[in-house]
Amino acid sequence: MQGARILVAVHEPALRGSLKVALQLAGCLVAEAGNGKEALGILREEPPQLLLLDLEIPAVGSIAILAEMRIAPAHKRP
């Protein structure tokens, strides 16, 4: 897991922050998003190796985010 790129897309700030700190302590590179629009922006720029996704994330639904991950350009995938 050392060096893994992880996106934490959780709308609750305290939970998102706790997950980020724990993952960073484990040596992961962590991006965070508080809503669906932020998550989609990160997915398009630098697709993560792992996504921790809040099922009720605001702005863009979790299903739309998962669909975006599925169709992300192959050249951007790790």
C-alpha cells in the first residue's frame, strides 16, 4: 500500500480528514474531495488506484462518479 494513490471522496469533513491522516501515515498519497464535482475533477486529472466513496456524496451522485472511473482514458490509468 506504500505509495498508493487514493481518493477519499466523503462529504463529512471530520471523517474525510481522519481517513486522509490514517492513509498518509500508512505511506499513501491521498487526494480528498468533499463533493461529487471535486471528485470528478480529481478523477479526470489523476485517476487514483483506490477510491473511498461516500454513497451519498452531494453535487454529483456516487453512481456517476463510478461510471466516470469506468470510462477514464486508459492512458491515465495506473
